Amino acid sequence: MLSTVTCGALAIAFIGLTLTSSVQGSNHPISNDIVCPTNSHVSFVHNNYMYNAPLHKFTDITGSFFNISWYDSAAVTSTTGTDNVPGATRSGTLAGAIFNQTLTAMDKRPDALIFSYHGNGSTFARRGYPVLTLDGYSETMRFESICGGKATYIDVLTYVCSDNQPLAYSAWSKLHTSTFDGLAMTFGATVLAGRLSSCVLILKSSP
Ligand SMILES: *[C@@H]1O[C@H](CO)[C@@H](O)[C@H](O)[C@H]1NC(C)=O
Ligand SMILES: *[C@@H]1O[C@H](CO)[C@@H](O)[C@H](O)[C@H]1NC(C)=O
Ligand SMILES: *[C@@H]1O[C@H](CO)[C@@H](O)[C@H](O)[C@H]1NC(C)=O
């Protein structure tokens, strides 16, 4: 027979799984759990964006794990495994740092692209910022078709182990915003001021 403690733990695990799947939709496995070393703590950065351009405009550019020239001009210099198959790794340089990342999930559907990866510890020296040391991080990005296919919703959730949480937050949040606003601008999509959540308003501002 299961002890009360075990049942409690199972119930919590079950609730966790239920919330996870309803937050993510579909069967996307959450791979954001990271364990931080001593003196390093988990914090998270959550950003979301909407643009008046169809999903494929984004995913044509962001749909390959082995090519992230769109992410702060990151250069992938070596890869292992098969592109877009979990377990694949990529490494190279991003924001003045070396990165080593492992793809943990990839879900490509006609109406969405969702993927997660884990990054090993690294030291980022971005211009205009103090040096930021991360002990590991994971990111889940979701690109979703909205407004009858005329607009795109982007959701980014980053878990970071660091000893400087405010800096980790501001650096990643700015990186996300400049990345996606910049990407949208390359094909003339409007950066929606105030992040309006109405399709009528989004489509009115279509380029
Ligand atoms: C990487 O993606 C960019 C943007 O879509 C593209 O211009 C470039 O040719 C791609 N690089 C490789 C090596 O496929
Ligand atoms: C991380 O990536 C760099 C740059 O590609 C590479 O030199 C290094 O060997 C990688 N380290 C690990 C642990 O994979
Ligand atoms: C990099 O992260 C992976 C998990 O994705 C872990 O298995 C591996 O040991 C880490 N490597 C280093 C050098 O930290």
C-alpha cells in the first residue's frame, strides 16, 4: 500500500503534469526543469509578442535548430545529431559567449512551432552590460498562428541558473525583444505597440 506521503507526492506530480499540458497545449513535453549548483538559483524570464505577419514568415527563418543566425546573429560552428531531432546539439558564439545547447523537444505543426533546448553554463559579455555568468539555462519557444492565419503569437520561457537574477532577467528579456522585433521588421510586420490582444486591431495595423 502507498503511504500518505507517497500519495501526496503522486497527487502533486499529477497536478504538475496536468497544468503543464494545459499550459503548453498538445503533448509538448516540458523540459525546462534545471538544477542549479550551490550559490546559483533558478529564475525565469517570460516574454510574449504578437506580430501582424503569418506564422511561416517566422518559422521559415526559425525552423532549424542548426541555424540561429536570427538569434542575435549567433553563429553555429559545430553540431552533432540530426537537425530538429531531440538530442541534437549545437555550439558556437552568441552575445560574446560560447554556447553549447542540446535540443530537448521539437513539435512542428501547420499552426505552430514549439521547441525546447538546454544550454550549458556560459559567461556572456554583452556590450553595455556587466559580465553575466550563467550556470545553465533552458528555453522553450512557441510560434503560433493566430487571427485566422494573418498574425503570429510568440511565447518565450527561459529558465536560468545564475548568481545575478536581475541582470539575467534584463539581459535575456532585451535579447528576446530585440530578436523578435528585429525579425518582424525584416519582412515589414508591425511591432504592435502595447501588445494589443485583439485581432481586429492587429489586422487593422497590417502592413
Ligand atoms: C540560416 O538562415 C538564414 C535566414 O533564414 C539564411 O539566410 C542562411 O542562408 C541560413 N544559413 C545556412 C547555413 O543555411
Ligand atoms: C562548446 O562549444 C565550443 C564552441 O563550439 C567548443 O569549442 C567546446 O568544445 C564545446 N564544449 C562542450 C563541453 O561541448
Ligand atoms: C551540458 O548539459 C547537458 C544537459 O543538457 C549535460 O548532460 C552535460 O553534462 C553538460 N555538460 C557540461 C560540460 O556542463
